[in-house]
Amino acid sequence: MIHETLLTIAALSALIGAIGFFRLPDFYTRVHAATMVTVGGACLALIALALHTHTTPGLGAPYTIKILMITAFILITSPTSSHALADAAHKTGIRPRKLTKNDLDT
């Protein structure tokens, strides 16, 4: 029951992030939407899968541990890579749309 609820939330998060990826105006907000899809959608789906494999007879702990390790890896690397992309875009001169004040200019 819990894993079905998590899958539903993951699907909604992925759908909202995918819509945002196409509707948002500039690179920085699209990177945010892509990270939302990865962290919100994929990680919740993996946690639901871990719960399902843990409660399924015959599968047990080894698969659950592997799935949770993959989830932890995604939770660490996805925001880090999004930050690196946004930082590289800022350093190459890509400007956000409708920028009123830039606190990063030195």
C-alpha cells in the first residue's frame, strides 16, 4: 500500500517536472525542473521498489540494500551536477530571463 502511494507521488512529481521542463523560460529554471524529475520522481520510485522487494518473499534484503544505495547515489549526484551545470552556464555568460538584480557579479 505504501509503495503504491510512493509510486503515485513519484509519477506526479515526474509529470510536473516534465511539464516544467518544456514550459519554463530559461536554462536555469529548466535545470531545476530536470533535477526535480530525477530527485522527486526517480528516487521516490526507487524507494517504492525497495519497499516492495523488502516485503516480497524470496527477494529480501540484498536487493533492497542495492536499490537504496542507488537512491543515495542519485540523491547526492543529481543536485551536485545541476549546481555544476548552472555554475558553468553563469561563468560562460548565459543570462537568466527577466534578471533584475545579479548578486553573483563581482
